[in-house]
Amino acid sequence: MSDVIMPQLGETVADGTVTKWFKSVGDDVIRGEPLFEVSTDKVDTEIPAPCDGVLTAILVKEGSTVDVGTTLCVIGGEGEAVTAPAKVAVSTTPTPLTTAPRVARSEVVTGEKLSPVVRRLLSEHGLSAEQVNGTGPNGRITRDDVLAFASKAPEVQATGVVAPLSPVVRRLLSDHQIDAATITGTGPDGRITRRDVESAISGGGKSATAQRSGDEVIPFTKIRRLTAEHMVRSKATSAHTLMVKEIDFENVEAVRRARGQEFKDQEGFALTYLPFSALATLAALRDYPHLNASVGDNELIIHHDLNLGIAVDLDADGLVVPVLRGADQLSLREMARSIRDVATRARTKKLSVEDLARGTFTITNPGPFGTLLTGAVINQPQVAILSTDGVSRKPVVVTSAQGEESIAIHSTGMLALTFDHRAIDGAYAARFLVRMGEILSTRDWASEL
């Protein structure tokens, strides 16, 4: 018998919503086939069955949001007893909001008593802790308490009828400013499903852009909102410090001039500065591993795997950071292909949950827009992020082997490292940037194409 739990769907994801079961209790299950669908703040994905067997019990209903690690169902062998399943359809019967003894509100509403997820949900739904009855231990407010109150209160106030909405549906309605009362639900008992909302959106639901007093009001999309939350949380967590070094890219530029057209003919895209900078970053991280790390409880956790995140801009919608695992094993050509691949899949919404997980260091690349220098925000829980800014031609002083100085035109650009001063000090960061400059200016890049 095997318990199936809510998986960890991304480093910063603490919970997920079961949006659909593909199997019923008593059905045969084959390892690898879709078992259920989960939606998180970052991605919607189908979760495969971990083993062969028979689905003997479903413990979490569709539309329920549960913590990572929660047991969702049980898969047993042939002949094992089948447990009466939890009814998959969410009932429209109101769930009592006061099912546990309450303690004094002052004991519950303190920041220490509210989990980060609960605080986020309260803020997201415009609620205060005083409005929500807690059903957790000692009357503590749980995630389900907030979601239950938020899902019922708007509908009760508007129509007097309780029509529970899943977190996914609520987010879609909010993102696109659609009134739930305008949608006919096709789910069990008339419940509004995600596909109902998506259909309304594609069919011309209420515009996401409204006019107010002559101003254009554009509601944040889900990914824009999550990007904003992640950035604010990072600034509140890490002691951000910026260090910048000008780098001579002439060694790289020589290879791009000599081999760039051949590369484009073979690969179908241009050879940019980014794969060179990425490989130089990874090589320097081997020498300065405290930057390939995260901060724990009064401790620095150094990661021996080099999993490189590449920040990908999604226009005005926000950004995502797909991860190249074991990136230090890639050649220059393989690095260029990998960056191109994840960027394309990010912009066409084809990334998987695994593509976004377990990054140890991140690069953001505004350079193609000609930026001078960028102080990027650290991608938590990492301790540093590197910005590769614009490269341009300029006069520089060069020294010959005989020590003679002269003026030459070289390609130069800035590398801007934002680091967490809790983890390292300025001298360590400076040596890392110097090492990157040495690698970029002396490595035999041509041999790697």
C-alpha cells in the first residue's frame, strides 16, 4: 500500500489545490499515468501515479487546498480493501466556521500565531484576522479557515446563496475582474470550475482594463502579483548589497565576430554574450562557493550542485526563473541552446514544475536593451543574483607584454552582483567578480564551439 502526498511544487510553494481527479476509487492505476491535477501559485500540472495498483481511497476533495506533504490518496495492491472515498465534488452545504473552541483574539492574531501563508491569504482577500474564526489548535486560524470565509462571504453578501469557489477559480475571477454571478457553473451541483472561467475569459468576459477618473486601471495578473510578492519578501529578508565591476569582453567579442555567423547558420539563433557569462559565472562559483548557497537558521548552506536560474521576462506580466540543473557540465554551445530553450518555453507557457525548482544561483540579463547597470533583487532563498548589462564599444587602455600602454577600442560591459550581506562580505564578492573578469578575458572560448 502506498500513500500519495501533495508534492513540493517549487522551492517557495507551501501548498497546492487539487483541481481534478482523473481516477475514481476502485480504478486500476498504472505508474506514470495522470492521477490528479494540482494548481499552485506558480504552475498548473498533472501529477502521475507513483506506482501500479488500485486506487483504494481518495482523502482530499477537488477544490481543496492542502499543505505540501498532505496524504491525498492511497494506492493498494489487487485484493486490498477499498475505503469509502471522500466525495470528490465539493458540497454546496455551508461548512460551519466555528467548530472549535476559541481563545482570546489577542492570543490568535499576533504575528507569531499566524503562518506566512495565512497572512498572505488574509492580505490577498482584503480580510483581517478578526473576521475569521479559527478552527486550528487553540483556535488558531488555518489556511482553510481563510479560504472558507473568503469563498463564502462575497457570494452571501451579493446573492444570499453560498456557492464555494476553489482558490484557482477565485484567482482567475480576480485576475480578469469577472463577477462569479455572470458565470454558469458546469461542475458538480452547479459549481463554477476553472474551465468555466477560462471559457468566459476567451468569450469576452469583463475587460481586465477599466477606466477610473481618466486613469487606466490594469489589474495585476497572477504572475505579476506573485512576482511583486516575491520581490517584496526578498527585500525584507536579505541584506541586499550591490557591487559592480566593468569587464573587458574583447576576448568574447573576437569569438563572436569570427564564429557568430557560422553558429547562427547551424543553430538558427544568434550567439549572444549570455552563454559566455553564464559559464564564467559557474566557473567562478566553484572558486567562491559561498555565493552558491542559501541562509538557514544562523547558518550558511552551501550547495555543491550548480543549478543556474535564468530570469526570463514575460513582458508586462512579470518574470519566471527556469533552472538549468548541473549547468557547469554544459559546453558553450549546449549552454546557448539550453538558455534559448527555457526562454522559449517560458514565453509559450510550456515550462513544467521541475523546470522552476532547485535553483542555486540566478542570472538576469537586461543587457540586450543596452542597460548600464542593474541592481537586481535576490531570488530567494539564494544569496546572490548577477545582472549582465549592456556591452558596448569604447576606448580602453591596453598594456602590451613589454609593459607599453596604448589606446584600443574594446567591447566592455558591467557585471552587477547583488549579494546578501548576511552570507558574505564585500571582499569575497569583489574577488568573485575579479575572477569572472579573468575567465571572460582569458579563456579559450573558440575551442568550446
